Amino acid sequence: MKLKCIFFLQLLVFTSFIAKARPNTDSIKDPDTTDINDDLIVSRLDDLAASMLFKGKMFYADTASLNVFKYKPDEIPQFTEEKYKASIKKMNINSPFPYVYNEDVRKFIELYVYKKRGLTSRLLGLAAYYFPLFEETLDKYNLPLELKYLAVIESALNPTAISRAGAAGLWQFMFNTGKLYGLEVSSYVDDRYDPYKATIAACEHFVDLYKIYNDWALVLAAYNAGAGNVNKAIRRAGGEMDYWTVRKYMPRETQSYVPVFIAASYVLSHASEHNLYPVYPEYLYIKTDTITVSEKITFEQLSEALNIPMDEIISLNPTFKKYVVPASLEKNYVVKLPYDKIGEFIANEKEIYSFKTLEQLIKEDYMARNNIKPVYTESHTVRKGESLGVISRKYGCTISELQKWNRLKGTAIHPGQKLIVTQEKPEIILPKPPQNTIKEFYTVEKNDNLRNIAQKYSCTVDNIRLWNSIKNLNITPGQQLVIHIPVLEPVKELNMLETQAAIEQQIDTTLTLASPVTAKTAEPPHTTVAVEVQTPADTVHTELAGQIPSPKSNTENNPKYIYHTVQKGDTLWNIAQRYESVTVEDIKKLNSLKDNNLRLGQKLKLPVKDKS
């Protein structure tokens, strides 16, 4: 007895938590009224009509094999109540669900098969994609496969559906319920939109609800209204545990929930009898595979780098609500991409992580050349009662701009939410060629890629993309690329008289500072003296090694060196090209360089042949 009391106390705690999962704003109807509410199904279907899934290409089922009743293309079959009753009675025999036929069920069937035929065809196309996943997962949890139809009511099989109350995804989980069942919800990631993870969570929720009610119709009602509202209805009905008995005490939306479920089950399993056939969204039926991402990356980077339409990436990865994958070495994420792009990502993974879109490169180049500060943005904190329309009018922008700036998938906002409301962008001007460069043309060869071409010319991949307006990392054999090779003005050479005068002046100054008494009689030291000369292009140092020469004692045995100060954009290759008879290996050997990396301001010693 004691154990039983403990069990019911635990059950009470659990149901009180679940009650918070689906806050219901619908009022309880008077027990004597029984009119149906089709707001739920109509709003879900309307959301599906505007879904990004069907904004791209669509393809249609082969009706030649599905049209077993030989209907004409536009024919809408008419059914009698006896036909509906017979079909639903047969469904009831073969299912653990209490399938019944009544007037409410008929009205919802006709909504699907007459009023919303086009959207029902889209539902059929999505069902062909999602139902195998649902059935496999339901079977693992030993649950009735008919539960797959619940997602039809909840979201119209739209993976990015979100309700006015904040329920999200195929299975319409509220924030707290999703957390309870292990779904990650953060600023960047929302597992409620992940079809696989959300389906597992839904199955676990079904198991828990069935332990409470032991009745599938009440499980459906509790899934919609929350266990707390169902428990209240049961108490008002005198403890009855039959859905149809307690139905009139439930919230208005929930009173229609089971009839909608029965109607959806009937229509999707008898579609061809009503001359209804699937319409498939292309995005969901392309061949795909997954990659593991270990660094933060945006959908925009993936789209341009791999030449994949942005809408396609969004449709394949609804979990990332800001179109950003917040990956790190500590926490990796899985991203779904078209199968033929997987190899390209793996081969260019490092470059893709640091990839900048062509628009970004042009913008940064323009801003750097014109000393323009970064984009200015202003934010607005949403107040109670405000909508995107109200906010857009206040700041003189459009709703679509607000959605774009804030990566909003719909128009739902909540009090306290911060929105970007202005975004001033500098005028984008096509990049000008770098100054002091020689333009060369490089013809792409087989097996070339931007990385090895950049290495060959000691520039960056982004340089080549900017110079050639290349949006992604793709190039083709035979393609001609413009390469700008920096050149500096010739180094000014000092003749021997200028050199001797400069040396004597520096020695006099040095000796005077060191010892004023002996300055006039001191012998010139056997040392190295550097004289700095400024040129328009850069700063160089002319150095004479060994005994300081006189104008008459110049010989070829006195080697001359040039000191070059590394400027922005310099590489070993283009530095070597500026000076006669200097190679990259000469520079590396003379300066003890182990690799080709340079830093701004670094001084390099260069051997230059004495021409005097």
C-alpha cells in the first residue's frame, strides 16, 4: 500500500510538470455545446502552404500506377456516410486506437479531401519521406504505428512549424518538455526541429503518457492539452477515463483533436480512393549524406563555398535556427549536405571554415581602401503587444528586412527579445586592382585548385577570388585567372662617393659620442655600417661588409647587401622577383628561415651584386 501511494505521488509530480508543457489559452466550452473547431488543422495547413520546403522545385507521383480506380485527372469522387463508416470500422478492427465515425470526423475528412486537396497532396509527399522514420522509431519503443498521424495534426509534417504558444518542430514540443526529454535548445541550436531526435523524444513522451492513462485517445488529448488539463476534465466528469465521455470538459482545441486524428488517419491511408496523390518537395528527396563539423561555420559559407542553394541547406538542416553551426573542438555537430558535395567539403574543409563570401571580400576591400568603419546596427527590445509590423513602421524598414537581419523563420516574436532594426551598409563598389602590380594570366590546369595556385604566386585564396570575382572555391581546367604580382620601384643605389660621405659622417658622430678627446685620431673601426635610404615603395638598408672602402679601393671582393623591411602583402617569392639574381632559397639561407612565413616589419638581408 505504501509503495502504491509513493507511485501516485510521483505520478502527480510528473503530470503537474507535463501540464506546464502545453499552456492552453482556449477556454473550456459549455458541456452542452459540441461544434467543432477547425482552426488547428487549417492554421497548420496554411503554414505548410508558405513553407520553404515547397518554394523550390516539386515533382509529382506517377498517377498511372496509383490511380487504380481510373479517375479522370480533375475528378473529385463523392463518398456516402456508409462508405466512410465501413472504412473506419475496418481501421478500428486492425488498430489499438478507438477509431469511430461521427459527424465531427466527417467534417474533418471533407476538409482534407474537398477544401484543401492541394495541401493534402503535399502532406502525402511529406508523409512518404517522414513516415518510414516515424514507424521505425515507434516500433523500437513498441508503440502503435498509427501514432505517426499525430505529427500530421501537430505540424502538417512541416519540420520548421512553430505555434503561437512556442511549440516547435514536427512534434510541436514546448521548451520545457523538450528539455525534459533531452532536446538541446539554445540561441543557435534547437533539437525540436531535428526530425530524428524529436521523434525519439515524442516516443518517450508517448510511453510516459500511456503509463498514466492506459488509453490511447486520452494520450492524444494529453499530448495536445497537457496532462494537467486532461486530469481536470476527468475530475469534472466524475473520474471517467473515456475520452468521448470527458471530451466536453476539455479545452476547445482538444475537443477536436481526436476527431482530427481519425480523419487524418483515414485520408492518408485512403488517399488514392479520393483521387489524391503525393506532391514531393525536391529538397527532401535529393541524395544526401552527413559531415561532422568541428569549427563554427555559417550556412552562407557552405552555400557559396560549395555552390549549394541557401534554401536547400536550410531545408536539410532545420536544427540550426540562426543558420550558424556553433561547432568547436569540444562539441562537434552533424550537418546534412547533398551527397555529391561531401567529397568537396572534405577536400577543402580548412579553407571552408575560413571562407568569406565574395560580397564580404569586396566589402572588406572597399572599406579598407576608404577607411570605413564596420557596419552600424541598432537594436530594439520587443515590448508586450508589439509585432514585426509595428516595429518595422517605427524604424522605417520592412518586415522582410527584420526577418533577414534577425534570421527569423516566421513572424513570431516575444517580449524581451532583442531585434536588429537598422543596418547601414556602405556602398559596395567592385574592387580595383592593387597598386604597383603586374597583371598576369594563369590558365588553370587539370588537378589545379585555388590553394596550390595561391601558393605558387605567394598570395592567398581570397586574393584570387577577389581579383576574379569567384564566388566559391570551384575552378575548371582551361579557365583563365588574373593574378596581380606586386612590384616595387627599383632600389636606389648609392654611388661610392655618397656611400663614403655617409659612412664618414656616421663614424664621426659615433666616435664623438663615444670619446670626444680621441675622436680626431681614432682609426676607422673594422666593422659593418648601415645607411638607411627611403624609397616610395619601401624602406631598404644598404650595408657594406668588411673594411670601410675609399672611393678608389672598390673591388668586386666587397659584397653588398640590401635590407628589405617586410610590407603588407609581401611574400618571399615576390621579394625575390624585385631584386636581381636573388632567389627564395638565398633569402631563406641568409636569414636562417625555416619556412616561408613572414611578419610585418621583419627585416630581411638580401645579397645584391655590386655593379660599380
